[in-house]
Amino acid sequence: GQNIDQPTEMTATEGAIVQINCTYQTSGFNGLFWYQQHAGEAPTFLSYNVLDGLEEKGRFSSFLSRSKGYSYLLLKELQMKDSASYLCAVREVGAGSYQLTFGKGTKLSVIP
Amino acid sequence: DVKVTQSSRYLVKRTGEKVFLECVQDMDHENMFWYRQDPGLGLRLIYFSYDVKMKEKGDIPEGYSVSREKKERFSLILESASTNQTSMYLCASSSPWAEYEQYFGPGTRLTVT
């Protein structure tokens, strides 16, 4: 089984940088995903980490430390359109390894 | 681009009705999933399928069943709808060739009265 924790809500200012943390406990880690979900819309894929380190993709970066069971999503140069929920999801090794278990999501509000 | 479509965006049904939610993907993905999403509870997996005619229970299968007769189509069935099944239902698909990244449909907001 898995336990995934992320903050429920965060607020940040337009133009700033925000870091959304995710901690997880799993018996067999096999990848971590970040998704963005605007209100009333479907989640969309942002990033994937399976090895330790930082993955950068434009204004968004995602970091993973497998030994600490920890990841973060870093959003730079925040824009109003970044107001959304950000979902952390973990994949486990083994049967059903194509399954993802999602955290409850972090609702980010970007203010002027 | 991967496209996952769901039969309805909004649906209102009465308690006790049998409800069918349809999902179709156009990328020949092996895996398909049904989730429900509720405030404060996040995305919870109801059922998934890794091949035609194959299905596996997720975390909350009670009150639901599924059908996958063709690779591109995955149906969620509420045998006898109840008010606690009022929720947003999301379908997703994935492939081993894309690290199992899941692509989601637009969702169906189901209200059971």
C-alpha cells in the first residue's frame, strides 16, 4: 500500500516561485508523476521522475529523492493561469505496476 | 495527440437506476482506468483493465462493475445508483510505451437524486 501526503492549499504571488512538496511511503517505488488540474477539468501530465534528481521542463521542475520518499514540484515565474490543483501520484513495482496512486492534491492560488 | 472521450459531461439519474458511463481512447492503449474524484478525498481508483475482457478491482469497487469488450472502450456501470455515488467520474488510459503516463478524459459529473 501507499501513503501520499501533500499540502491541501497554498497561495503565492504572480511572478514568484512556489514549491509544492509530496512525501510518500511505498513498499516498491517505481516512479512519481505530477499532474495539473484546473477547476472542472481533467488532470494533465506535467512531469515524471523515476531516478533521483531534478527534471526541468520550462517554468516547471520536479525533484525526487527516493531515499527520503520525497518529491517537490517547483513553479517559477508564476502566472495567474497556474492557479490549479497539483496532484502527486506514485507507481509501485509489481502486479498492476501500471496503476498510479494519487495524493489528494494541492490547490494553488496565484494572486496579483 | 491522445484523445480520451467520455460519453457525457453531466448526467442526472434517479436512485436505483442503472447507469452506464462510456469511455473511448484513440491511441491503442492497453490500460484503461475509472476513477471518481470527490472534494477532500482526491482521485480514487474504482476499476482498471489491462487488456480486452480483463478487469481488476481498484480501491473502491463496491457498487460498480465494468466492461471492456474492445480495446478502445471501457465502460463503468452503476448497477443501482445511490446518492453516495454522486461524484465526478474520470476515465484514463495509459501505455507501457509512455512510462504508463495516464491520459484523462474530460470527466462526467454524475448527480444521483
